[in-house]
Amino acid sequence: MEGRVNGMFKNERHAFIMKQINLHNKVLSSELSNRLEVSEDTIRRDLAELADAGEIIKVHGGALSKSYHYPIQNNSVYAQDSKKEIARKAIKLIQPGMTILTEAGTTMLEMVRMIPDEVEATFFTVSPLIALELADHPLLTVILIGGQIDMSSQINIGEKPISELADINVDLCFLGAHGLDSKAGLSEVEWKVVQVKKAMIKSSTKLAVITISEKLNSILKMKLCNPHEIDYLITELNPNDKRLTPYKKNIQIL
Amino acid sequence: MEGRVNGMFKNERHAFIMKQINLHNKVLSSELSNRLEVSEDTIRRDLAELADAGEIIKVHGGALSKSYHYPIQNNSVYAQDSKKEIARKAIKLIQPGMTILTEAGTTMLEMVRMIPDEVEATFFTVSPLIALELADHPLLTVILIGGQIDMSSQINIGEKPISELADINVDLCFLGAHGLDSKAGLSEVEWKVVQVKKAMIKSSTKLAVITISEKLNSILKMKLCNPHEIDYLITELNPNDKRLTPYKKNIQIL
DNA sequence: AAAAGATTTGCATGTATTTGCCTGTTTAAA
DNA sequence: TTTAAACAGGCAAATACATGCAAATCTTTT
């Protein structure tokens, strides 16, 4: 029927797939099909060939790295759809040329994955995982703020990131919420994490808080910031949902 | 029938094709045929000649730059086993309480995965992926040296990591080798990467070079360090293998 | 300068690859 | 169990390819 749709050779596709697999240790046929703009059949054949060559391990729906082991276990799918919806809203805040600061978390990861390839912006982040995912986007400049890795929060903590954050000034900061209350504002559990996030807030002109509705109206031990310091609140709910009413006073709901 | 349509000789076409390939990393037969106003047969013959001469890599529908495909595909079954063997040797260098600096690369990743859980040490790294993998080990302290992510090398580059590296002092540095020669020492392709790796070497008391034997006896554009600056050389070969003899003068072979 | 030889190129023929679509089947999750 | 997604295999179309050949051009020789 047709030889090659766009200008990508089979070899290039294979190379791309291998790169993705080396990076993420897994690929989904559907995603590849989308990204490379070829049919799923073609991707299936590609994966079959690579698997035949012993380069990857084929599984139902995609393929895995031959030496897989990876710190990303995305098995709590319960809120997957919500997170996608949140991500969709959050991406609208990203304007071309912006400088953006993000933290870690599955919602953030979901958002980062949904950023279109055409977006051009500069991202700072304290999360290695987010940084790697961002770096997949061709037009993004990604700057990882180093430090000691804290596995429970998946971000870099300590003195170094805090002082580095003090030196930057970004347009927009995306934070997840562990605790969020209309009166008490953002709160956290861990002191070390709070220190870093406070520094993140201080470095940013605007603050967007991203969270699933479950986390609303909860107050945790460590206070992070007041409600009026938050500029945008993004949840999976409709902005007019009455659960969001208490927040409307200070915050723009998306 | 007709020899040359317009005023372009075969050599000129070849030169043009090489220019295009160096510029875009790939060419399409159809495009070239259009652009140069010759038949696709002629282009095919041109590409075949250039491929025979080893200048390019021919693929169905066009050709790719040699350097494009080179660094990507090194995941044969054999190489995988070699990397495990290398990793086993490298781990023996890790003593409890040590401070260690590592770069990126699949061999490094393999090594990091094989580190036993009981090992207690401090790791610095410029690779987000390695950092995440290291952070899986309960007793390791992992410090990620931040900076702008360079996707081709998978490490953080730029001024920041270099100045940060200047502030630390570690017992042992693990480097992979892109080019290694008994007389010329370590070499690299990319300037930006060289800068970071030089800083890594400077911060370290001992230097261990990790590489599969394929990479031995190769010299690349950018020099990284002299052979006598290398303390350990780790390959998948038996230390008594004669291919390693030239290196024994300056370096301890594991 | 003319003839002979070599090279280069386009064309025609038949073959091979690549790819999307179609069918029905298997698989995995709700 | 039911249902949607993923799969395998076959088919058809569009290219891409290899080969042989003849014409045009270039090179060498006479």
C-alpha cells in the first residue's frame, strides 16, 4: 500500500525504541505508535524483530528492557484517570518560553509525559525521575537541581538544593499536595521535604498546586505555605464542584 | 543514453550527499533524486558506493550517518554477559565507608544493580538514572550532582556540575571508556562531556576505568586523561589476556 | 581527428521490503 | 463471565531494489 509514511526509516524507529527502552525500561506499543506516527502493527513488527534479535523482551502491550529492574512501579492505577485529567489542565498553564519548577510525584510524572513535543520551555526540577522524563522532550531545557536523594519523597534534599533554589527565579512552580486545607494551606509530613519545597515556593512567581480531590481538606504536621500564596489549584474536579468552594476565595481553580 | 543532465559530476554528488548526511544524519533516496535531478537508480548507486567505502550506512530508502548508528546499538546478548562480569569485578573495589563517584552508561547501571544491599558507602553521581538505581540500596547515601541534562550522554553537564565537582573529594571514581588506548589514554567525542569527566577525575583519589574489550585501542577526538592517571582497568577479559598487556605498564588490571 | 574503450546514466524488467488494513483468535482485566 | 485491547497471519499497495542493457559522455589510443 504505502511504503513509508513520514521520513523515518525502520532503523531509526528501532534506534528510537531502544533508546526509550534503555531510558524507561519499558515501552507501550500504543505510545510508540502515537509518537512515531505509524500503525500499531508496524510497532508490533518492530518489537518482534528487536525481540528476535535479543535486544528486548516482548510482553503483551509493549516490551521491556532485557535487564529490567526499575524503581518505577506504577501499579496503583486507582487514580490514573484523575491524574490524566489533572495533567491536561496543568499543561494549559505552560506558555512557550516559560521557566518552570516542578517537584516529584506520580501526578507530576503524568503531566510531564503529556507535554506535547512542540512545547519549548525551561524546566527546573528536584526530581531525577521527572528530569529524565522531561529530557525526552526535544525542545525542553532541563536542569536538575542536585542534592542528596531522599527515596521516600523521590526528590533531592538537603542544603545544596535549597541554596541552589535561592539562586533561581522561575515563572511558575508546580507542587503536589500531601495536605491541603482552605484555611491552613499546604502542609507536609517531613521536615526535610518542607525545607526544599519552601525554597521552591520562594523562587517562583506563581504557584500551582496539583492534587487529587482526596487530599483536599487535610492538615499535616508541617506547614508549608498559606492559602493566599497559592495562585492556581488543579484537581480532577469540575471547577464549580462545591467541594472546591472554600478555596475560591484565595485561589484560582482550574 | 545520456551521461550527465546538468553540470554535476559524480564526485560532486557524493560530496553533496556526504554534506547532507553530516548535516541531517540521514538522507532519503527520493529526496536526493529530486534535489540533484538524477534518477533514483543513480542515487542508489551513489549510496552503494559510499556505503562500500564505509562512509555511510545504507538502509532501505536512503542512508544514515555512520556516527548516528554507532553508539546506539550495543546490547547484544554477549555484551550483556560481559557487562555482568565487569560489574562483578568492579564491585570488589568498593570498600565499606568509601566515597565513590560514578558516571552513566549501561555497564555502570549493571554494576550499580549488582551492589549488595549490605554495602555502606557514599555515592556521588552525575547521572540521574544511576542515582535512582543507587537510591534503591538502603545503606547507601546518594548525592546527585545537578545541572543541565544532556540526553545523548545521559549525564548532567555545564558549569554547575563542574564547580560542584571541584568542591568534593572522593576515594574512587568509576568512568566508562568511549575511547581507550595504552598510549593516548582515555578519549571522548563530546567536548561538553569531557569537561565534566575531567572535573570528575580531578576530584578523585583513584580512577577506575570500566569498559568492554571492544573499546580498547581506540582514540577519539577529545582527550580526557593520560594512561598513567588511570589506577584500575576493568574489562570482561582475563587479566592475563594478551590484549591487555600494553596497559599493564601504567595500570592495574582486574 | 577519428576510433576504440571505459564510464556513467537512465530505463525496463522482475523481485523484495515495508506497511496498513483485514480477518479471526488470544489475552488480560473489569 | 464479559468485554476491550492486543495479537497473529494473510493480503494488497506502494516503494525500493537488483540486474541487464543501451545510449550518452568521457578517456585513451592510434
